[in-house]
Amino acid sequence: MPSYAIIGGSRGIGLEFVRQLALNEENTVFVTVRNKDKSTHLRATVAQLPHKNVRILQADVVDKQAIKNAATELGRLSGGGLDILIYNAARLEFDNLLRGPGDYDNDEELDEEFIQSFKVNVLGPIHIVNNFLPLLRKGSAKKIIILGSEGGERSFVQHVHISGLGAYGVTKAAEHMVATKYAVALENEGFTVVSVSPGFVDVSGTNSEPLSEGDASKFNDLVVQHFAAFPNAGTLLTPEQAVKRLLLDINNIGPAESGTFRPYPEFDTNKR
Ligand SMILES: NC(=O)c1ccc[n+]([C@@H]2O[C@H](COP(=O)([O-])OP(=O)(O)OC[C@H]3O[C@@H](n4cnc5c(N)ncnc54)[C@H](OP(=O)(O)O)[C@@H]3O)[C@@H](O)[C@H]2O)c1
């Protein structure tokens, strides 16, 4: 009876992890959200699931006490163990997401966005892993999966010519290193720690609020630029397609893959 914790599963890809995993009655799915009351997409999805195997916990990943409380609560509910942890949360605030390091109106705004992104995308997984590790040590799978992005990989950024996505790309690069550090630290305990990319996924169906016309147009430009660099890559994935592939991969990988970043195969610039 495998147990999973999805960290940051209120919407988008995290929500789809919850939905697909919960369809298997054998699984127990714990999902953390930063605000239970505002997680309307998650609550609506869980209400329609056929089994009662999802437990919703609250933890903003920048709130260390909330993380401790969520880990304690999960341990109480699970009897002390956890098999697979999936860190999905990321700072993706559209106001700043597309800006490059040179695109800010003033130094304070730049610093604020980079610091907040570092807290969610780098310190977030570190505090989560530190607090959930005692539970994972008692689990049978010993897998820690961090949702990474090609936006944090140098060869990809150069190939697609992305000068924007500054705070996101810089902190995603650091997040990949977080996975590698834990892979090394936990090597002798049989853990598998990887960062994985879902591909380019259309999560607009569960956005917290619709994009403005201007932002939608800028996002569309990014999509066009992206797929022009990978003419054979098809188009945006649905969350369902992306998570289906990721779950197969997560199921198949083991300690031999630990420490790696696993790109979406069509965007693997090392194979070009
Ligand atoms: N979509 C893509 O094409 C794509 C591509 C490559 C990698 N990824 C990665 O995939 C993961 C999911 O992305 P997505 O596209 O599904 O994004 P999304 O729809 O914007 O969802 C982001 C999730 O992160 C949560 N979150 C943000 N800040 C948080 C915080 N401080 N504490 C707890 N949760 C927090 C959000 O919760 P709230 O509802 O509370 O805001 C939401 O559940 C991210 O790690 C992203 O970098 C996505």
C-alpha cells in the first residue's frame, strides 16, 4: 500500500498527481497546500474521486513551523512512514515570471523576486526533505522526486535563447543541485533522489486567476519561441499526459538514477 506526499498540490501538475495516484485504491495520497480554503480545484477534484484515499494537509513551503506540523500530522495519519515524496511547489507569479535579471524597474523589486523564488524553489525542498526524511526512512520505496525544469539547464536556455524567466531559471538550476546533494547524502541508505521535468504543460485550466490579455500574449510568444527550437516536439502537454509519463518514470527509476536531472525527452539538448 504505497504512500505518496505531493507537496504543493492545489492545482496544475501537483493536482493531477493527486488525481491519478488516488484513482488506485491501493495508494494513500497526502497532499500539502498552502491554503486549504483557497484550494478549490483540489477540493472539487477530491470530491469526485471514487476512493477516500486523499488526505489534505496545510503547509506554505516558506513557513518552517507549518512544514514541521504537516510532517508530524502525516506521520500520525500514516503510522510513521512515507514511501514517495514529490516536491511540486514552485513560485510562478506571472507578474515577474517572464522577466530576465535586467528587466526590473528597480533593485528592490529584483531582489524581492529572486529572494522569494529562492525561498520557495530552493529552501522549500530543503526544509521539506529535512522534515519528511524520518518518515521516508521508515518507508519502503525511499524516493524523493523534485519537479525541475529545463529552464534551469544552461544548454536548454542557450538553445531556446531564453533571457527571461530569470528568477525562475536561476532558482530551478539551484533546485536541481538540491536533489543532487541529497542523492549523495542518502546514497548509502538506498534512496533515489532526482529532479524531473514534466515537459511544457498547459496548466491554464486550474490557474488561480486568468491571465490578462497582455500576459497571455507574452506567454504565447514564449510557447512559439520554445517549439520553434524543437520543431519535432509537438505542442503543449495536458497535465494528464505529463503526469502519466512522470509516474511511469518515477515507478521505474532506482538508486542508479539518483542525483540526475531527468529532462522531458523531446527537450533533451544533450541528445541533439
Ligand atoms: N507547467 C509547465 O510547463 C512546467 C514545466 C517545467 C516544470 N514545471 C514545474 O512543475 C511544477 C508544477 O508547476 P505547474 O505548472 O503545475 O504550476 P502551477 O499550476 O502554477 O502550480 C504551482 C503550485 O505550487 C504551489 N505553491 C506556490 N507557492 C507555494 C508555497 N509558498 N507553498 C506551497 N505551495 C506553493 C501553488 O499553490 P497555490 O494554489 O497556493 O498558489 C500551486 O499548487 C513546478 O515545480 C514547476 O516548476 C512546470
